[in-house]
Amino acid sequence: MTQSYNEAISKAADYLKNNGMDQPEIGLILGSGLGELANEATDAVAIPYEDIPEFPVSTVEGHAGQLVYGSLGGKKVLAMQGRFHFYEGYSLKEVTFPVRVMKAMGVTSLVVTNAAGGVNESFTPGDLMIITDHINLTGANPLLGPNDNAQGPRFTDMSQAYDKAYQTLIEEAAQEQDIAIKKGVYMGLTGPTYETPAEVRMVRTLGGDAVGMSTVPEVIVARHAGLRVAGISCITNYAAGMQESLNHDEVVEVTTRVRESFKSLVKSVISKM
């Protein structure tokens, strides 16, 4: 990483601190259709991405494109309403830039959420899934290039990418609220095309339970930075070959349907972290 990248991180973090975003504990990345959770934060400060120095801007429908700071579940959170994707044309350093900024601001844990296609044949649209692990099939890695030892180690251990204690905590929170929850491996591809039926068969053969176009780069950088990570997927559709056709409207429709249980689950998880 170059000095200018570090300067960009500091510039964004300083701007946010100077605008009332003080010492957040938990970072939240809210995927397609799931951003409404941030509206539940009390004493909230919201800043559009385009106002933050050096920040990319989200171009995806269903992503509000702002950073929200406030109290949620009794903790100070910094929530991204909408994320950045490799398929939008951003580099992976840009995609993961907000995670670096969160770390610079004092965040110690990250909760990542996404909308994903269900590959496991026991899953149905509307299910929530604890991410137990991931497989990176993007063909890229945000840590490629020179390593800055101040940011994290050259070789990052991914053997517990998703914190085991947090997985247990999500499961307990779901049981308390009588929310049925699945567990599985998330497989990240680049998109923006949905996978072909043959690719979905490959994902299943390789051990993927859900498939999507985000999350993996952010989690890699979070682990590089020493953050503890919890991940939850909202299964919004059957993957290709398991239903007639795929479209983004369906993704937004299903996340809207499960919004209340998703919000209550994540709030409960945050309060326990």
C-alpha cells in the first residue's frame, strides 16, 4: 500500500470524526435491500458517501449510499447503507477502503450482510444464513501488491475468517427470537452477471451453500486489519438452474419481506457483541 492510500484513509477518518462520528465500536456493512437497519440507530449522524473525502460512491439500486453513525443495540455503530462492488469497476482497494477507514476510527468488530443466491437445496428464499466460511472465486485479492505492515501482516491467516464465538452468538440470538437460521459457506464471484446453471453446479460441488458478488474482499481486509467478523446472508432467490430466471427486483422484494426479522436479529447480535 502506498503512502497516499494511508493518507486517504486518514483524511476520510478525520473528516468523519470531525463531523460527530466519535469512537465507533462496531462496523456494519448492509447489503442490497438490508440498509433500513441503519435507520433504527438513535442519535444518528448520516453522511452521503459523495461528501466523504476519498470515498467511492455506490451505484447499485437498493443501496442508499451513505454512512450512518449512532447507537444500535447499546453500541456505537458505523453502518454502510450500501457497499461497493468489484463489478462496478472499482479496484478491490477501493471496494475495501471503508473497512480501512472503520479500523482507523477504532472499530474492533465488523458485521457483514449480503443478499445471496441459495445453492444448498435445503435453502428457500427468505432464509437467513450464518456465514461459517467463504470461498474466494473472484480471481482477485485486495491484498495483492506491496504490504504495509502497519495495516496488517503480509500473509493473513484466514482459518477463522468468521469468528466462531460470533457464529454461536448469532445462533443464540436467532433461537431467542424464534428465527429459523441456516449455516453455510458463502462463495464470492465477481458478477455482475448471475451465475449460469453450470456454474451453480460447480459452486455446489466445491462446497458452497450460497453465492454472491460481495463480502469476500471486505472480510479479507477486515481480517488483515485484525477485526473480528460476523457474517449473515439473506437468501433472496434460488440460484440459476433452480428457478426459471433471476432478477434484482426479486432480491429487493425478498429482503423487504424478511426485513423485520433481519433487523431484530442483527440488533440482538450487536447488543451481545
